[in-house]
Amino acid sequence: MLSRRNIRIKIMQLLYSSINGDSNHTDILQRYNDLIQQSYKLYLFNLSTTSQVSNFAQIDQKNRTTKLLPTEADVNFIPKLALNDLSSSIKTSKEFHKELNDFEIDVEIEEGTIKSVYAEFVKTDEYKSYQENGETKHEDDKAVLLALYKHCLGNALFEDLVDDRFNNWEDDKSLVVGAVKRTIKALPLKEDTYRQFKPNHETTQEFGHKLLQLVLEKDEELLGIIEPNLKNWDADRVAIIDMILLKMAIGELMNFPSIPTKVTLNEYVEIAKSYSTDKSKDFINGILDRLMKKLDGDGQINKTGRGLVE
């Protein structure tokens, strides 16, 4: 689920938050591992909460039929949203619920919150059309569950619920939303449906953990490489985020032989565009281009495979 770009951004944020702090390298590396786990937990929580909203249809049925004077619509109500094969596959998956338990995810949500989100959803055209269609196919079930998740994302109660429990919601939102949508499209739920979104060791550890560790341990060495190439710029005047990105980029260029230099350059320029000042994109691009040529000329960039250095 996490791409190298996601990892780079998390490392940048960790390094920025640790400036002037009293955290040692071990603490920062542990915080990194915790952040990686949080992304997966956030995904599982989103999927579980959406499932709980769909399952509320069965409580709705019970409430309808126990009314003092139920209408014909109440008596004939079928909780399709909860009973379709796809919704049921999440609700009855022992492996999925074990995963929630193993990662210590608190899925207990006040019934009033679930009821409120559900009550708003049943007013939508997507739900009404689905409920009135009689027998449905898996594609219909997927469509209504995707509509339900989209509705959850636009619901203030749902947003507050997730935001209160996960401080990485805003940072990882697009990533998690995409993963949940792909999971719904792949239903019925199986172990490999959701476990494919678990943190990938190659990306999170062999790349991310290694990059963070080397930037922490070689901070002065990396600064020494960067400073002579600033040209009319005092290192103290460089934006903090820009300096962090330059150190990360140099560390990546010199220590990850399988990542093309052009990819590294483009990635850090794009991150600077999103997270630093208006002028940072051009500044990072210019400094990195100059440093790449110098390091390559000095034999300090060694890439494996053809076409990795341009």
C-alpha cells in the first residue's frame, strides 16, 4: 500500500519534527516503524467501520418489525445491505477480525454514530435504487458498498471518528481511500484481499528504514557534501524542509544502487513542490542536478543496471 514516495514523505516529516527535539536515533526509528503500522491500521479501521454501517441494516430491520404499528414497508424490509454475500464476507471473516485484534485496533463505535451515518445513507438515490431492485448481482453489491464508503467519507461524524483515533488520517487519506476501494472491488473478502496492503518489507525496511537511519547517522557528512555546492547560499538560510530533502536525496543517490538517479531527482522535486516554499522546487532541482554530476564524476554514485544514471 505504501509507495516509496509515501515513505519519503514520512521520513521527511519525522526528521522535521525531530529538529530541536530530545529524541535519540533509536526513538526516531521506532516512531518510523509505528507510523508504518498506523497506515495499515487506518486502512483496516476504515474497512471495518464501513462494514459496521452496512451491518446496521439488520438492526434497522429489527427496529422496523418491533414497532407498535409497523407499516407494510417495515414488515417487508429486507436488509440487503448487510446480507449480501460481499458484506457478509467481511462480517464473518475470522481471519479479518483476528487481524483487527492482532493489531489492537479498537473497532468499538457508539451505536448512535453508526446509526446516524446509516440513516443518512438510506436517503441516497444509490441506496434506494439498490434496495428496490429485488435480486442483485455481485456487481450491484460492490456498487452500493462503494457508494456507502464514499458517503462515509463525506460524513462529518465519520471524518471526526477517524480523525480522533488516527493522527495520520490527513496524511494517509488518499492512500487509504484507494486501498479500501480496491478491497471492495475485490470482494468477497479473503486473506490475500486485505493482507496485500500490509507494509511491504522491501519498501518500508530495506528502503525506508535504511534511508532514515543513514540520514540520521551521516547528517554532518551529508551537510558537508551539500554546503560547497550551495553557491551564494548560506546553509543556515536554506529552508529546513529543503535541507532535509537534499540530505535524503544525496543519501538515496549514494546508497541505493537500484533506484535511477532521475527517479530520485524527480521525486524530491515533487515533494518540495507540495511541502516546501514556492521557490523550493527550482532550488532543489538546481542543487541536486549540480550534486549529481559532481558525485557521479567522483565515482560516488554507483548504479546497478543499464540506464540508471543519466
